[in-house]
Amino acid sequence: MNNRISKFHSEHPDVLYLGIITFSIALYFGYIFLSGKLFFIGDIYTQFYPWKEFFRRAMQCGAAPFWNPYVFSGVPFAADIQKGVFYPLGIFFAFADFQSAFKIYILAHFFIMGYSSYALFKKLGFSPAACTAGVFVFLFNSFTISKINFLSALASYSYIPLIILTLLNYLESGRFYFVPLFGLLFSLSILAGHPPTVVYTVMLILAFAFYQFARGELRMDIKRAFSRFMPLFAGVIAAFILTLPQTGLFLELIGLSSRGAPFEYSMAADTSMSFMNMWAFLMPAGLNGFSTNFLNDWYSYSMGMMNFFSITALFLLLLSFFYPKNRLYKFTLTLVFLAVVISLGRNTPVHSWFFTFFPFFSMLRHPGFAMTLFTLPFSIISAHAVEHIISMSPSHIPFLSRFAYTSGFSKKVNRVFFYLMASLAAAIGLIIINRALFIRTYNLTPQAAINFVTGLFIFTVILGINFLLFYARERGFIRGGFYIFVLLFGLFFEFTFFIGGVNPLIDASIYNYTPKTLQAVQGTDYKILHTQDLTENRIFPGTTLYGAETNFLSSIPSNTSTLYGLSDAGGYNPVEPRVYKSFLNSVFLPGGAVNHDKLNLLNVKYLISRSEISDPALEKIYGGQVNIYRNIYALPVFFTTKNRDSADLIVGQYSWSRKKEYDYTYYAIEATMEKDGYFVFSGSMYPGWRVYVDNIAAPVETCLGIYMGVKVSAGYHNIIFRYFPVNFKWYMALFFAASAAFLYFAVIWPRRPPEKS
């Protein structure tokens, strides 16, 4: 039996290691399929769950999800690229409930990452075992795993290895059919919906293209290099054209949103990774050491500020310094260093240089996301170390006489790791002896200090175990195959044990949880609004994670109102309309006071707050984890005013309907007004809305600074408001043209023979 396994391994090594990768992914995520639990914390519930549910309802009733009336008094839905409306793998959410589609979506993208990164490492020349080690580091580090909370980032990030693999295949072979494939994969990364990841992907593409060009093996002159890179550039342009139905609408939205104006550097670098956050490379909770509080720390993980790549992977990094360095190693080590420096943001000048001079970088926030540049190169370095362990350390051969290179290898490694272990042990001892001073200096609680020492001790122990196993392997005390198995197991165990809590599991029934507060506000055509103390604080107390999250849901968080058919005058979205957002910010005055005129104009009937509000115009109707106040003077959804710049109301009667239950692009109103005036629809003014009065097109005018309206005469009228994106038909025409070109060059046009290098 063992002989058969050995023979199969020698003849089909890739099958065995791909099986290990498949099993590892299935094992890591198997619990969500076998239990009644699911990921919840973070942006899943407050963004992606309501977005995907809105998408599903619209698609299943046959309506185009162009407009969402439930946040910011109405905003484009499909235009926001984060919604992933045009992303092909998002189709799971159109036909299945969110919980089921969510599981399939996660698994599909981790398999894409796992298989494509394995193929990339093979392309770079690594053996199957080394490839598998690199795949584990790439798949299961905290930066990757935290993407489960942000589905658009997970999807965009998933295509990085496959895009780089296609790029390298084209640059080496010159076969043209790789160009359409490259463009198609890049377009999928764009459509997945996370622009920062796309920007960092472009940076990786440029870096690997430069590396490939600089390699001596290509030996191309400038002319041939130009002819090789021009089709690649054309593929990138074609990819953007393929995504125009999405990116065209998104760029229009960005131009009218608060993201349209370039950020001030202080804002763009606000969530820079600090030097203290770099402790997370050693311990998963940074200064918290071994004990983690993911309920409070998940945001730092999701922003890339707390990154744990396993102690075993750090051991491989240290070990790699002692092995021969090739061009690939030096190149990836440079990328690793660059990624860390950029992630530090304002703590170094490098990020500001990129912010100032690199195209599109001035539109990026959260420097920690630059760790996107780190994960793949670091995984390659891990594979590099494993490859040398395999190739340069055959067992049962005297340690010092195998290669000329290793004549001093043993002494160097032993000496460095001895000093390192001694330093770590000394640090632990000094902290314990000077515990009180340590707590005061770093402003820690006693428990945090204990956590830190515990984490440092565990780091030391695992690093020491790795060194002892390596030493035993070098001396031939254990077999090479067994050592590689233990190494892979150690990587997987660390990632599972330490990082599993980044996305804690909660009973899936929470997705069907109905807040008690909903009874106080349901069944109204008016809007709700959260005060600033709710929009800025998303952490609620609770004895368990489930209790804390249900307490949080009692506030009917922004975006979740979509689930219950409630319109929110506010929202939680980085691309909110700029003019509307400015108006919204003026509702709340210093000291907690409220501008009632603007609150009434926003159609807000219910104000939700964590703090008490003492205001005679607001009636408290609910108290608990949050307080709900009723505003009796809120204006209705439709009303008529004498002029478009002030709410000087005209008496009228109105009834309205839509074509389909979940079609929010069409409103038919029967209106009777006593006087001439402006009929106002309290939905945000946005290009693409048209209005028809008694079947005659009329100009849509901006009313009261934020709403849309139409001038009408006294009497009875049929009024129709209809929304369709202004340039969508043109974008679709260009999409079909680009698709035809892709089909032609990828299938119909005969494949050219490879260029001679």
C-alpha cells in the first residue's frame, strides 16, 4: 500500500498537493456547512446582507435594481460598484437565500485563490510541497481571511494570482490568446467591486511586468518589448470597456459623491498602520497578545492594520536569509518591504509620495490596504524557503559537507536562532520583573499586560519548536517528507487556531432576527434617521457575541432598514451624494441639538439615538439599548410647495403606486392641488430621473436644494417619475462591441505562433 502511495506521489505530485489544498479549504470552512452557524461581524450585516437581499428581491420580481430608495432618501444602486450587480459570480445571490449564497461565494473564491496561486508558484519554479506552503500562507493569513467580512474585496483580491499567472505566461510565450484571457480576468476583478484592490492589483501587474522584462532570459530589445507590451495595454483598456455598464455608472456616481473630490492627506492616511500594529505580525492581537477581542478589533483587521501571517511563516522568512538569493527572491523581498512601508501611511514619507505622484492613489483611503502588495510576495518567500529546505538538505548526509555554500551554514543558523531565542526569553523575564513599569509606560491594563506576555511566550515556544524540527531535519533525525508534512500542518494549525476568531461564527438565525424596535417604526412611508452617536459607534455591550450583535441590531443600523422596507434619511455608504450629505450634516447642531426645519424637510418621522434627547418637539416612544423619538411635523413623501426653494406648502391630495413591488424606478402619482406650485418628490435629485405630467414630458427641477420636483398647475394631474441611467445604453453598446472583439481575438482569429526569444 505504501509503495502504491509513493509511486502515485512520484508520478502525480500535483494531484496529491492539490488534494491537500482542497481538503484544507474544505476543513477550514466546513463548519459553516455542517453547523447552524455563519459569519456575521463587521460589514456583512450592515452592508452586504441588505444589499444582496435588495438585489435578490429585485431580480426575482423582474425589476432592474437601478435605484435604492432606502438610504440617503434614494441613491443609485447598480451604479455603486461595491454592490457587485454586474459581477458574474454574484449570480448566487440572485437565486438563493443570503446564507446559502454567502457560503458558496466564500468557498468559490477561496478555491479560485488556492488553485491559481498553486499554479502561479509552479510557474515560478517551485516544487509541489513548496507551492503548497506558499498557498497556505496566501490563503489563510489574517489579511486574506478578514476579507470574508467584505465580499467585494474578497472577490477582487481572489483574482490576483490568476492575473499575474496569465501575465507571466504571455510575457514569456508571446502567445496572443493570453491577452484576451488577461483582460477578461482583470475585468472580473474590477466588476467584483473593490476599487482599492484593483489599484493595488495594477501596481502588482506593473511590478511583475517590470521584473519579467528585466530578467536576462527574455533578452528583448526596446522595439520587441514595445510590441510585446502594447497588446497587454490594449487588453487592459478592453477590460475597462467590458466593465463599462458598471464602471461608467460608477464614475458618474463618484463624480457626484463625497468621494468625487480628492481627499486631504490627513483624511486619506487616517487609518495608517502604526509601528505598534506591527506586533500583529508576531501575535494575532497585537499588543493584546494571545487573548483577542475580535468584537472590538475586527475593524483593525479589516483595514489591514493587524496582520498575522503565522509564526511558522516568519520562521521561514528568517530562514530564507541564509539561503542563496535569486532575482525572484530579491524582487519579492523588495515588494514586501515596500508594502509594509506604504501600510505605515503617515508614519513614513513614502505613502505621501505615492499619494502625491501615483495615478489614482490620491483617491485611496486606509493605507493598511497596501498589505495587498504584501501577501503574494511574502507567500513566494515562504515557498522559496521551503524549496531550499527540500533541495539543499537531503537527510543522512553529513551536515557540513553537502555543498560548498553550506560550509558555515549550521553555525550561522544555530548562532542567530540561539541569540534570538535568548533575547525573547530575556524580554519576557524583564517584562515580568518590571511589570508595573511596563504597564505604566505603555498605558496598559493589567490583563492586557498578561495577554502580551502570554502571546510573547507562545511566539517564543512556536519559534523554538520550528527551529528544533528544522535542526532535526538537517541532521537526519527525521525524514524529509515527515518534516514537510509537519511544516504544512503547523502553518494550517496556526492560521486556524489564531485567526479563526477574526470572523467569529454566530448562530445563522441572527439573519432572521427581528428587532423589537421595529414595531415602533414599521408600516410608515416616512423616514428614520440615526443621530451621530449611532452612526459613529457600532460597538454595543453584551455578555456574548450574539447578545452584543442583537443589541446592535436593535438600533436598526443604517442599510439594514432596507430589509424591512424602511426608508432611511441617512445611511452607511462611502459614495453618498455630495450635496445631500452636506445637507444631512447640517441637521445635527453642536451640543446635540437638532435643526427641526431640516429634519422635517428630510421626511424624518423617527429619530433613533443611544443618548437621551430633551426636545419638546420630539416624543419618546421607545427606550432600551436605543431610544426612539417621534417627530410629528415631518413632511410627507410627496407634497406641493409654492416655490422650489422653500417649504411653503400647498394643500393637496395624493395617492401613488409602482409597477412592481420591488421596482423603485417608477412612481405613478394621482395628485390634486389647490394652487399652482411645485410638486415635490422627496427622493434625492440625481441625473436620470424624468417626469411626465399628464403624459407630457416636463423638466425635472431641483427643489429645496436636495429633492426633485416639477412645476404643476392647480387641479388634478397624473404624474409619473421614472429613472433610467443616462448613459447606460451607450455603455451597453460599447460592452457588446468589446465582447465581440474579445470573441474574435480569443477564438476566431487564428492563434499566432510564439515569438522567438
